[in-house]
Amino acid sequence: MDIDTKVHELVIVGAGPAALSAAIYTTREDIQTVLYEKAVPGGLISTTDWVDNYPGFPDGIAGLELGDAMRKQAERFGAVIELGEVMKIVNEGERKKLETTDGDVYAKIVLIATGSGYKKIGVPGEDEYYARGVHYCATCDGAFYRDKRLVVVGGGNSAVQEAMFLTRFSSHIDMLVRSDFRASEVLIHEMEKKFKDKITVHKNTTTDEIIGEQKEGLKFKTVTKVIGTDKISNKKIEFETDGVFVFVGLQPNTEFAGESGIELDKIGLVKSNENLETNMPGVFVVGDCRSGATMQIATAVGEGATAALRIREYLEGRKAGTSTLY
């Protein structure tokens, strides 16, 4: 490596709540911090309609507003957010090389905080009609379906929350739940009480195929129906629809970490010790991509603060010649 190559003190991969929390702490400790984010600063909360369980907001807060406030606070203390994707981390001893879409970047310490992305259902038509009738973010794309019929796939908290949000636009929603609800009783009760005329729930109903056709005035095919199966009667059912929103959980954004030799658990989450350090010395992990995480904003923020303190200790240990925490 050229001796003139800049080496950052800390590079954080991701810019969600855990990453931004860590950046607030590290920059206040005068640790030069750069964050690489391939999508939207704020992470998944920036695409969430409403956050009701984050402390300090008794009436709740819009996800986009909360994510933006965290970003502004981190930048106020000197954090730099770069748009780009980290594809691999290479251990070069005291320095780590990060292969990014903007070229190689070097850092003394790396913090992985890539969170999780939306899980797909893997049925015919899902990939073909992505962004042409198939979506994974209600706040991003719901407004395109004003006075239209929609299908929502899923039975967890996110599916119920997003279905209720989509009633602002859609004329009617068919909700396909593979077995029974996994959402909290509070959310189910709210949906049944407030939205029973706009949301029809179909339990024990699979989603088998998404069908589309070319509509008049368009140059490409868009979604027109969903074919499912009633698991009780074993009969096929068709749902006429203008769009499909899929909310069946999350999967960790950690493929690059595994390819870098960083140890993952059986579902792809990054393993760490009690100090949040991975098996690669000098590489830490926090938030929803960490094995054992509780997948809550409040705990992600707490982990970010903890990681910042551990990173400071690590840097101090390097100066003293005792940097490994693992």
C-alpha cells in the first residue's frame, strides 16, 4: 500500500440507528468516522411509516423523521456519510482494506452495522414484477395505489402495520396469511376494530404466483392478480389486484462479511463476543445483523453506543500494544 494512502480511524458499514448511534459517540471522542451506506441513511426506520415504541416520543414519531434526526446529529459532530456499497473486508493486519463500489478504502477499525433487508417469498412473478406491482415498502410506494386494490402478504407485526398504513391509499386490501397471525394482539385488535371494512384477512392461504399483463397505455406488464391456495380446502383462489406488498420478515445484509472470512451463524447473522468484536480482529458488529440481536431500534441504538466505547478501548489498547478484545 502506498504510504500516502489515507487510513480512516473508523469506517462504519451501514448508516442505520446502530451505526448512527455509534458515530455520534465516536465523533464526540474525536475518532475520525466515515459511514458507507448503499441505500438510505437511517436504515429501515426511514422507510417505516410510524415508530410507536422508541423511548422519548409519547405520541410516536414518523420513521423518516427519526432516521433523519439521527443522521443530522451524527453529522453535527463530524461523521461523514458516503453513499456506496462495501463488497469485501480484507484483513491487512493493523489496517483493514474495504473493497467498495468507489474503490478501496482503508481503516484501522471497521464496524459492521448493515442491518437486514426485506425477505422475498420466492414465487413466480415476484422478481419479474418488482417495482411494477410488487413492493416491499409501503411508505415508499403506497401512494402509487390511490383508490386501487392491493394484496398484502404476511401475518407478522410489519405486515399488519403496513396494511393499516396502505388503507390511506388503497380502496381495499386482501391480506394473505400463510397460517395464523404472528403479530401482537394489540395490532390485530387495532386492525380489526378500525379497518375491518377495508382489509379482508385470508388465513391459511398461501401465495403461489403473481400474474401480470400489459395494460393499455403502458409499455410493460404490471400485476393484475395473485393466485393462492386455501390450505383448508386445498382449492386455488385468485385475487384481482393492482399491486402486491410483501412483508414476510427480514434477512441479514451480511453476504459480504461471510465472503470476507467473518464468522456467521446458521441464519447468516454475524457472530461476536461480549465486546461486540468479530473473529477478525479490529472488526466489530452491532444492530440487526448481529447474532443474538433483539431486532429493536432501542437496543440497536444501545449497541451502537456500547460498540463506540469498545472501539475507543481497542484504539487505546493498540497504542499500548494490547488491542485484541476477542
